[in-house]
Amino acid sequence: MSDSIWVDFFARYSTSAVVSIADWVMNALQPSSVDASAMTSEIRRINSPLCDSCAPDGARRRAEIRRESTRRGRSLSMSGRRGNISPVRVALSVYLGAIAALAACDPADALDAAGGQVVATRAVRPGTHGADTLIVGRPFDAIWLDPARVTDNESVEVTEQIYDRLLNYRPGTHEIEPGLAVAWETSDGGRVWTFKLRPGVRFHDGTPFDADAVVFSFERQRDPNHPFHRDDFQYWGGTYHNIVSIEAVDELTVRITIEEPYAPFEANMAMFPVAIVSPAAVRKWGDDYAEHPVGTGPFRLASWTRGDRIVLERNDDYWGGAPQIRTLVFRTIPDARQRLIALESGAIDIAYSIQPEELQFVQLHPDLELHRRPANNVAYLAMNTRHPPFDDVRVRRAANYAINKEPIVKLLYQGQAIAAEGPLPPTQWGYHRVDEPYRYDPARARELLAAAAADGRFRYDQTYTLYAPSTPRPYLPNPQGVARAVRANLADVGIKTELVVQPFDRHLDSVRRGVHDLCILGWVGDNGDPDNFLYVLFDRNNARVGSARNVAFLDDAELHGLLVWAQQSQDREEREHYYARAQRLIHELAPWVPLAHSQVNVAARRDLAGIVIGPSGQIDYKEVRRP
């Protein structure tokens, strides 16, 4: 690595981080007259406690270190000009002195409860939580904890620990295995599904799990006249709308009848929206149930301080065996740098959404480990086809030619992604590569816009709204950076935009209501079936204002027919044929600019075992342990 890279590298991280890799750094640097072991000892000396409560002469030592860092900076700079020392050593020495004076003592106190920002200036020491507590740092809090109402990753991650479904995915895969149902069978040509339920299971509130609980959990979503039905049950209308009835055959048998044979049905039964809720708890809490969830899962809710933390406690009576972790805490730390500092210091054990440029630090750190998985996801720019000029396919195709994806992937994803050519990631079965994908061609984009302008369908003097989230997502680690790059590319060909940046919950609400002209969003596959991408994100049935997941609001009859035929076919080869046709049609209609398929990176303390990232980018926490 060059000296300039090292200077930037050390400028990013906490003193304790530098200390832990000091020996490695000294060996990596070019030989010089500075003694490496002496330098390492000096680093450790200046990293000792600095605050008044930890050292009686804390104030005196802080002043001493500030003077020393200034003196050494001048001295080493002079030595560097004589060729005796690499410039990076100057940066390292000055940096160490400066951050030592500003280091924090207690990582818990260093992060404020409201947003995870550094508010104290005391030296960092190892985390104080016990071995049976696991703390996860995330950029955003859950929105709700009712599985019927959630769609965001943060909410889903927590609900997956609280609830169970009739069927489960085998850890790390989308292969189906028994959950609350121990056996199941189909009849009537795939229209009737009968599930035998697991006996002896109880909800966290002590009430029994049985067929009536399954019927209640489904019917409150299916039946608009159910006393606990709500209009914001997001998934039901797009994914489960073909369910006609749910019946309790006996105490431990449930029969579900669907309108037509539906190939993704079994996979959908393992998804979070159809997790089984406690009927007693829903009746007790009513509209507030989403903040007081009760399921049968491996963890139960202990407390939720919005914007700060969710605390879960182990379910010792869990039917699948109690987790080894007793307390599971999800901390909200919006700032990516502070999440990394908290992880390095031991204040948290797992960190999501590490900035791509900081992954190398995790890899080099002796106490940290980077867990990776190619993700089943896509980030995209959607154009609202109900808003002129994006109701004109020429303008949409121009936007596709205008976006230069390679710099976005290399710089903003730091190579931790591949440029997307279509909505399906290449790892997803049913993926079809179109013959002529859109390439970066600003000249062609300008031609298309000129033709649309000549017909009165595009105006160069108009500014269009481009909505983007401020919160990092699994598919979008640097959302504002990507938004600025997209905006610059569009401006270069004549499409002027105004950037509207909002926290993720507000962003999601805005784009589902269709207030945007363009928006940046993404999707993580739920169940391993192409239907979960193509039908969910492009079908007319998912373009309802207020709950839309088809945020391009595309409404195409031919595409709808292809996607429905693919759902009804039980033949894998035939389904792939329909999906190939659907992807070619989506390419022609150009409602999106597909941007990237990213890799999921999760940073964790090295003393953890059992971390397995699933295809949806989440961890099964009941398997995590400290050996």
C-alpha cells in the first residue's frame, strides 16, 4: 500500500484500533531509522486511560500528549525531508497523539441513546456486557414488529427471532424444512394444502399454539372485515392474495385452499409475513400490537426504546432448543464510523452496513472477522411511469443509457458488487441475460431525449424529483453517494433533477405513495423464487398507491399475463421460459435502471461462532454462540 493510502487508513480509526494492529503496521512499512518496537511501545503508552476518572493526572496527561504530538509532528516532518523516515510515520505519530487526547473510556457512555453519536471523550476499553449477551449494531431501528406490517430489513430481522412460521428455510439456504408444521401435503391439483401442526408449542404469553392461532394469523390479513384487519398489511395483497380460505380441521390440522395452482406457495409459507402471532396478544394490544409482539420463536421481546435499542430475551422453552445467547440486543447506531468504532472497542459484537472503504480495516484487525455472502438483491433507479415525461419509453431508455454503472460499483461499492443488467441477480434461478443490455452511451441518451422533446414529450427546462434514502441498506451501502452519481449522469444528458433525501421509513412511505418522479431503492429476495422479484416489483397488482412495491407503477397487460402463467405452472423449465420472456419485456419497457447486485458484508467479533448469513442477508441468531 502507498503512504497516501496508509495516511487515510489511520485517519479513520480509533486509537485502540491502531494499537491492536501496530505491530503489523510497523512490519508493513518501509525500513527506517525509527525503531518499530519502540514505536509500538509508545503507541501503547499514549493509549492508556486519559480521562480524569481513569487517571488522577488525566488533564495533565492530555495537555502533555497534545504538546508531544505537535513536537513530534514537526520533528518527524524534518526527518522525513532528510529521507530518514516515511511520511506515513509522520501521519501515524501525529494521529496517535491527537486521537489519544480525544479517546473515549466507556463505549456504552460514548454512544448517546438517541442516535449512537459520540458524546463523551473518554478512552475506549473492552465491552462490559457478559458472554451470554450479544449486541448488534445497525444503521436504522425497526419500524414495526408485527410480521404482517413489515417490509424493511431491520424490522424483519427482529421479527424472525420472535416468531415462527409453518415452514422454515434451512439455515443459509432457501430449502424448505418443517417449522410449526411437522408435515404437509397437497391435493386437488395443488389447490388444497393440509398442514399437520407441531404439538406442545406455546406462545411467549403462555397461551397454546394450535390450528385456531394459525387461522387467526391468516384471516386477520385475508379478511377485510376481520376485527383486527389493517390496511397496511403490506405483503398479503401481492403475495398471498390467491388464498381463498383457511380452516381448522382439528386442533393440530390446518387446511388452506388457494384459487389456482401456485408454484411459489410452499416457499411463501416460510416467509415472515405469515408468521404465527398470539391471538390473545393481538386482542389485548389492538393497534399497539406492533410494539408488543408475541410469538413462539427462540427469543421474546423484553423492551423496545425506539431509536435506541430492542432487547430480546431467550425463550428457554423454545421447541427447537433454547439459544445459547441469553440476551440479544439490536442497537441503532446511524453513523457507519461509530458502528465500526463500537465493534472494534467491544461495545457491540456484530455490525451491519460497514462502509465499503472500511472493510479492509475489518479484515486486518486481529479481533474482528468479516463474514461475506453474495446477496440475492438488486439496487435500482425507478422511474414513475405515471409521471410525464417518464410515461414515454424513450425518456426511460435515455436514462438507462445515461447512467455509468462501472464507476458506481468500483468507487461507491468499492468493488463489493457487480453492475446490474436486469432485475434478477445472476445467482437467482430464472435469470436471463438479454441480448443487448443498455450500455453507458450518453450520446444515444441525448438522441432519445431530443426526439421526445421534438414531440413535446420532454422539457429540458423542467426539474424532476429524485428521491433517495439517507439510511444505508444491504443493497445500497452509500445511498447518497449513489444518488449524487446518478443525478450527475442524468444532468450530463439533459435530465435535471432535485435530490430529495430522507430517512428510510419516510423514503419508503413517499415512494409507495408515488410522489416521486424518480427514486433509488432496492430489493432483497425473500424466498429464492423469481416470482418474488418479478411479480412483486413489476406486476400491476403491486402498483397500488400507498402500498406499492412496484414503485415504477408499471402497468402492462402482457407482462402481467406472463408472470401469472409462471406462477400457475408446476414445470420448472416452463416457468423459466416465461421468466425469460418477462425479463426481455421489462428490458424493452425500461421502467428501471438496474444499478447493482451487492455482496452482503457483516463484521463481527472473532470470538463468535455459528454466524451464518442467509440468502436474504440476515443472521439466524439462535445459532450464534461464544465457544
